[in-house]
Amino acid sequence: MKKTVHEYKDLTTGSIWKNLIALSLPIMLANLLQTFYNLTDTFWLGKLTDGRDAVAVVGMSFPLVFFISSFGIGFTIAGTSLTAQYKGAGRISEIKKIFAQYILLLVTFSVVFLALAYSFIDAVLKLINTPEQIFENSEIYLSYIISGMVFMFIGMLYQSFAHGFGDTISPMKIQLIAVGINIMLDPILIFGIGFIPSMGIRGAAIATLFSRFVAAILSVVFIFKKLHIIVPKFREIIPDKIILKQIIKISLPSSIGMSMTSFGFVFLQGFVNSYDTVIMSAHTIGNRLTSLFMMPAMGLGNALASIVGQCLGAKKIDRAKESIKTTFISVIILLAPINILIYFYGGHLTQFFVNDPEVVSKGIRMFKILSVASFSFGIIHVFMGVFNGSGFTKYNMLLNSARLWAFRIPLVYIMSGRILDYEIFASILLLRPFFEKMAIPLKEHPYEALWWSMIISNFITFAWALMLYSKGNWTKGTIHRPIEIVAEAEEIELSED
């Protein structure tokens, strides 16, 4: 039986609304399920006797794990962009060559970065002012989570190529199974049952590790089942300088941007850790739930990347622009009611995770601020989808890096007054009155600078993203630029295994 490339989803034709919904809904669900990894840990650990400290461990670990995985995320973004554009151009043979290089990159990345991660766990925990009472548990939790990241990279590899072909359902199915396993194992391993002892923090980490292992196995199975036409033979998995150059040109800015963002969160975690575990717990819950609220925007942005990629590959610029407009309207319609509800009722969610009066009181104030900040960031995801799909990942690198390092982090220290703790700034007599005046509004609650700075930095980033989009450079795409793999653009018929 013969099978042509056109049997894979063609995003360059048909209803834009239908394509966007068909792609984004599975991505939203998959992202929602991914969020449940940490939400499940947060929920059950919050029920322990020392629940406040346990939740703080999970929250403190997130930016570190994000930093380590950011390089891998950058490469998967490039995988989706290249796959979508070559799919749109009908050049499937080139995707097979790209996939071979990704296998090499996956192996290299796993060995190098995970080795470095294990070597510096203690040093990094000390660097970000991890409180003594949670230091040992943080070390235990991170060691297991880092072990599972190699399995996470395998899942990300499959997801990136599947999304480029327009298949968002298969990755969602894998995520559903993995999260189901994690939800089932968490209470058993955390509290113990029968012959299984109570393992607390360690149990939560083991549950996540095992579920990611299962997800990796399923990803490999789906690669051979769904994407067998791009799976290279063993002799074909050799370094190709031209292809690697193209991959790195797209992925390196993404990786740098993601790593700068994640390192910014590590830096901010040091600020959070300078307060007590009440603030740490509230901040953790806020981060987890904000990720949950952002699912619609993230799903639509990721779906848009695949659509834009295929449209640019097929040189259908007008359709790409119409898809962007449709996505923008969809994000506003979905996020507006969600954030209104968060503003009025978000504080009650804190109590659901940690029933501590101090944590709950901080959460009520926190969510009123986050409801505004997350709405603006949701709109930014539309532009990020455009730049990722077109291969103009340098724009996202600039936006992500500046959002934290040029805007948010300085604002956190200025608005909280903590900038005057540093002699280099406190000694500048001309600026000291300015810093003191800027800290007055949050004098009673200096830690709220964490959240107010999000609003300001997100709005500045949105304005910048709109300006970059308006320039129109993204419409050039990637595969039509000089760094191009020469290939026949003919339809390839392949026998189905």
C-alpha cells in the first residue's frame, strides 16, 4: 500500500479556525497534563506535616530544572520549525536527514549537560540561598528529577517533529498516560501504603521519574509507528555539517533565550529564598497556577508555530498572516474571562494547596496582581509562535532575555528597595533618593515586587514584540534563506510498514 506525504496534515489549506482548533486543543491538554506533574506534587506534599517546607522544595527546584532543560527546549523549537517548513515545501527527504542529526544531538546533550547538572547541584543550591531546613530535601528531589530529564528530552524530540507534521494528538496521548501514572503514584509513594514505606519528598520525585520513563518509551514506539518515514537507518546517523549549521542557527538563539530566562528565574528564586517559607510557598503556588492559566495561550501559540511554518514553506504569506490574526483574537477571547475569575477568586486556590493562614493571605494579594500580568504574557505567546514557526528565533531570544534581565529583575530589586543592600548602588548619592522613593509603595510588602514587576516587564515586552512583528522580516522563513539544504522538491511515495 502506497502512502504519500499529503496524507499528513496540510495546514496550508482548509479552514484556519478548524486547523487552529484541531492543533491547539491537544497541545493545550498536553500542556495542562504537564502542569499536573508539579501541581500533583504540590498538592500532596502540602498535606504533609511539614507541608509548607515541602512545597517550598518543589517551587525552589523548578527554575533550576527549567534552566537545565532550556537548551533541549531550544532544539525542539528548531525541530518543529524546520519540519513544518520542509513539510509545507513537500521536501520530506530533508526532514529525515534533520532527524538523524537530532539523534546525535540528543545523545550528546544528555551526556554533557546532565553530567554538569549532577556536579553542581550543591553549589547552585547554596548560590540561591536555599534555607537550611529544606537543603537536604532539595538535593534529594533534584537528583531524581534531573535523572528523569533524559527521558523528558526523548519525549520532547518526538513532540517537536510530530507538531511540525501537524500531529498534536499523539504527543497528547503520551502525556495523558504519563500524568495518569504520576497522579496514581504520588500519594502512594509520598505517604506509603501496605509494604510501601512513606517516602515524602523522595516519593514525589520517584513518581515523576518513573512517569517520564514511561513517556520516553511510548515516544520511541510512536516515532516508529507514526513517523517511520523519517527514521534514518543506523548508517545514516552521522554528523552533517550543513544540516547541523542550519539546526544550530535556529536552535541556538532559542536555547540562549530559554537559558537566560530560566537563569533569570534561578536568580529571582534567590530573592524569594531570602524571605521565609511562607513567601516561598505562596510564590510556588502562584507559579504553578499561572502556568495552568496560561495553557490556552501557550497551546494556541505552539499551534500557530506549526501553521506559520507550513505556510511559509509553501510560500503562502497571506494565509500565515490571517492565521496570526485568528490566533490573536482567540487568545484574547479565552484569557479575558479566565483572568477576571483569577482576580476575584484566585486567592482561594492557595488554601486548596496549603491550608496555612499566612500563606493564604499572601496568595489573595498575589493573584490579584498575577491576573493582569498573565493576561499580557498570554498575548506575547502569539508573537513567540510566529517567530518560532518562521525560524526567527533570535527575536524570541531578545524578548525572553530582556523581559527578565533588562526589565523584571532590576524592577524587583528597585521596587522592593533591596537594591540599596548593594554598596555599589547605595553609594551613588544622586540615585539613592530615587531608589528610596521607588520603594515607598511596597514598603509594607516588599516581596510583592516579584509580581508587580511582571506587569510592567510584560507590557514592555509586548510592545517590543509588536514592533518586531510589524517589520515583517519573519515572512522570509528559514528554508528559503542562503543556508539551505539542496534537495528535490518532489513528492515521495513510501511503502507503509
